[in-house]
Amino acid sequence: MAGFFERLKSGLSRTAEAVANLLARPMDAESAEQLRERLIAADFGPATADEVVEAARSAWKSEAALRKTSPAEAAAESIVRALGGETVATPAFSKPHVIMLLGVNGAGKTTTAAKLAWRWREEGKTCLLGACDTFRAAAGEQLSAWANRLGVEVVGGASGADPAAVAFDAVKAATARGVDFAILDTAGRLHTKAHLLEELRKVVRVVHKALPDAPHEKWLVIDGSLGANSLEQAKVFHEAVGLTGLIVTKLDGSARGGALVAIVRELDVPVRFIGVGEKPEDLQAFDKRAYARSVVGLGE
């Protein structure tokens, strides 16, 4: 985990270096305003920015020798609180546990589906992948290539096939085979918003017919480098299908890093996993304390 923490810290360095420098200075009015501006520029949103600044200022008010908490530690704890209660990567288990992955094209859904399958296979679980993005031929090919490498079954359909029908077949196959996880990779053509969202609602309805309590999870995969745009995407998908979690990818150098906090606060949807690189092991369960400490430049 130490190596992962270092990669996370490196990925958030764009924000962490500036924030850490400001937190190391006396927190006068000018420094406080600069810190607030930096946090807003990093997409944390005004509410979180104000709370972090107030926590840092309160820590600075005490004489240095009497301080119990440094401004950086206080700022990190404020971010932890903004991220809400404790969550687990995979909640109460049903078999098969059906997970819909949603998100716009380019966010990393297909690769994330494969990384989740790899992760759970390493834990001794069995998985089945559903290639439900039938409008992007490359998505099915990419998922099949990953499935072959992982030794995981994939259920797909011909190009242009009904995504809901593929989802139905995938869930039925997962049930028949008794696998632990069925991961459904869905389409993400947000530029055809109305059609896409109705398509996703149909997938939810049909999956429910295939298995009455499914889908158990609807996780939105967002590109960590997109910043505030991710919040708008999350609102659209949450309104359409009711998200149960977030997976944040590409926190590996270009990310400002705060958008995930803004999304959690706005939608009350927890972060389940974050990704800091291309390797399967670079997708890890979200640790909000490690994330918060990385943002302000602190070590583990």
C-alpha cells in the first residue's frame, strides 16, 4: 500500500505542492484567501474550501509550542469530514453481485471493469464480464482481450445489438454459473444524452427482470483529470439511474484532485475505488484519509 500511497501523492502533486506551501505559512488574511482560491481552482467547491481554510486558521491561532494539530493536519481532517462516513469498496454481498459501470466514453469504464475482475480474482472470487457497450465495437474487443488475459468469461453481442439484451444474458449466465461478480460495461455517448439515459434506464429494468434484486451497484467511472465537468456528469447519471458509488480514474499527474469531494458532498454518493495508473493493481479501494493527506502534502 505504501507504493500506492506514493503514486497517489505524486498524482495529486499539482494541487498538493501549492496547498502544502500555503499551509506552511502564517495563516493571515492574505494566505487564507490564497488557500481558498487554490482549493476552488482544484475543484473542491466553495463549501469545502471554506471549511479547510477555517480549520487551518484555527490551528494557526494557538502558539506554535502549544499546537496539538498542525494546519496541514487540520486541513486533512477537514477534507476527511467532507467525504462523509466510512464506506467499504463492496457493500453487502449477493451472489452474483451485479455491478453496472457507467460513465462517458473515455473515462476508463472498460479498463476499470477488467481491473475489478483482476482484483476480485486475486481475492479468490469468480467474475463474469458483460460487454453492454454494443455501439462502440472497440469496447467489446477491448473487454474480450482483457477477459482472455484474465481467464474470465465475457458475454457480448453483435455490433449494434440491444445493450439491455446483452445485460440480461450476462446476468442470467452469471446466475447459472454461480459466479461471485457480474460486471456490466455500459455505453457512454453523453452527446446523445436523452437516448443514452433512456438506454441505461432500460438496462436497469431488464437486469432487474433477470435477477430481482439486481443491479446491486451502479458505479460511475469518472476521469479524475476532468475537474468540475465530472460533477455535471455525475448529476446527469445520478438523476437517470441513482448512483451507489464512484470510481475515479487517472489520478496520475494531470488531476487537480478535488472534484471527487465536490461530487460526494453534492450527491451523497461514496467513492469506492481510485486509479493512479495503467496496471491492474493501480486500482485500489478508496482510503479517504490517505487521499486527504496526499492533497495537503502529508505522508502516511
